[in-house]
Amino acid sequence: MFIAGASATLRRLLEDQLVASGGLDGYTVSLFSTRDFTPNLNSQVALFLYRVEVDEARRTVDLPRLAPNAPRRQALGLELHYLLTVWGLRDAEGEQVMLARCMDILDRHAVITGPLLDPRYQWEPEDGLRVSMNHLSTEDMLRLWDSLEPPYQLSVPYVVRTARLAARERADPAIADSRTLVFTPQVP
């Protein structure tokens, strides 16, 4: 599971569920980077990945071997921090309604597995994403928005665990062969 795969999964989940539950109402669901924030945003549901950290609870994710005699595999576990932000065209009420719909979707799909994972990425059978609201202090939220082009916009922080980097082979430790050497001096 890659960082981009987790982001694409969230975008696709929001878009598919919004369409299934009454439509997009003219909104576009997009992944944002810092260069996508412009002063005149309208009709956007934005997922902005603003921080990536090591998942302290699952720093190393052990993965099953590809074959019985294949090397062991592991990956670095990550926490992905997103801001969910909605820019409406009409009014604040419309933005709030769309934000609530998106929050409801992420709450109902707090664990994303199997066919809900974006099929363009190569997932392990046991892969899954846990999505939950995250705490971001008012000061941290305002500092984050101060670094972006448009003024502050109502947004909700989320954290996705445990995303991981691509698997890498982990060498099995060498088999230790211990011997004890005993020195006995000879008496002439």
C-alpha cells in the first residue's frame, strides 16, 4: 500500500459514495497539493495530505512471504494526515451540507479493505486503512492555513493508519553455529 494508493482510495471512496447517495451536486472531489490552493476555488471537495509520520504502533509491518522459500518481507508503517475541505459556489450552508456528507462517508467507512481499495495499486490481501478524525489545535490549524494561498476555510483533519511503503525483502538472520573450544594445557 503506497501513500498515493491511500490518497486515491479516499478520493475514489468519497466520489463513489457521494454519487451513490444523491450525486455530487456540482462538486469535484480532488486530491490537493499546496500548488492547488488558489484564491478562487469553487465547488471543490479537497483532500490535502499535509503530513506523513511513522506509525509508532506499527513501525514495521511484517508481510507474508510470496512463497514458502521466499525471503521475509516488511514495510515501514505510516500515518497519513489529511485535511478535508469543501469550497462551495453558492453559500456557506451548501458547503456545510457537503462537508457533513463527506464526514458521514468517512465515518461509515472507518475501515477500508478489499474492493474499496483503489484497484490501480497492488495491495496485499490483508491490507486495510483505518480512517479517523484527528485532533489539530486551533493554533496549528491556523498556522497551516497561513502557509496556504486562500484564507482559512472550514476543514476537518483526518488520520489514516496504517499505510505503508512498498514491501522490501528482509534478510533472514544467518543460522548460528556455536562451538565451544576448550583449552586444556598439557603437562610434560
